[in-house]
Amino acid sequence: MLQFYFLSILLNLVAGLIFIYVVKDEGETSLVLSDSDDPFAEGSSSTSSDFNPETDDLDLNLDGESSSASETSKKSTEGGLGALAAPFLGDKTLQLVVGILSALTGLMKLLSPIQYDIAIIGDLIPSLAGLAAGAVLLLDWYQERSEVELALPESIQGIYEGGRKYLGIFCIIAAVLHFIFPRVLFL
């Protein structure tokens, strides 16, 4: 079914971007707004910029609000592509919706591969990427909302805490390869 084909590609890309740009540290999630390897980050390639976020801030705080609004606007102007992802990928509701849809789409891709392909192994890599991304995003949401500590096995805990960027890269690669080669076995 082509609907699940395109949905799988879209959800794997969004989940991969969430895993790459949203970092989870000891129960708190934060966005990576600048990376030393990011070629689009401010200050890395363009030194003659007309906009200076510290002096050209448009929030003059005339209405007497606290300075937290101006601090968040300064944070969102830092970093290259990460700054564009800040309001979008950091939203917990989006992460929950992407987690649920990724898990369901991954399950459906196992059962119904793209047109007349072999069931189960026809779209194995994109469906595994969707199932893994959905499981991790749903586990994040559960652990943030629950007071009960969920004990994971050590091998899964190591992957869950330290392998988020690698899972994001795997999801993005699976989505791109699945888009380019739709009928290849395992893709």
C-alpha cells in the first residue's frame, strides 16, 4: 500500500531528526541548538552577518514581562539547522504522535509491503526502524509522565541512553533508501 510507504518514509525521517536534535539528559530533554560539526551553525562559516542577536533583539520588554521570553528568543536564534528544529521537534505532543504512528506504521509495513512484494521481509528495514523509533519515543513519553521507575535490561538501557543519535541516523538512512529503492528486498 502506497499510503504506508510514504507514511513510513515521513515518520522515519521525523523520528530520526528528533533523535539527532533532541538530547535526553537524566530525565530532562533539551534541544541541541549548535553543534561543533554543524556547517550551518552561526559563526562557523559566515563571519560577516548583519544580524547580531544580542544587540538587534526586537523584544524590547516594553510590557513588563519577565526576561525569560527574551532569553528563549535568544536561544532560538543560536545554531543553524537546530534553531529551525527547536519549536517543532521539541514538542512533547509531536513526539507522542510520531511515536504512536511510527509503531503502527512499522507494524503495518511488516504485514503489507509495497505492491506485490514478499510479506514480512519485503520492507524489513523501514519497518524495524519505525518500530524501534516508536518504542523509544513512547518509552520517553511514559518515563516522563510516570512516577514508577521502569527497569530495563542493561543492554537495552545502554542503547536507549547512549544510542539515540545512532538510532536517528538509522531511521534517516532507512527512510532515504526506502524512498530511492522501493521494491528492493529488505528495503
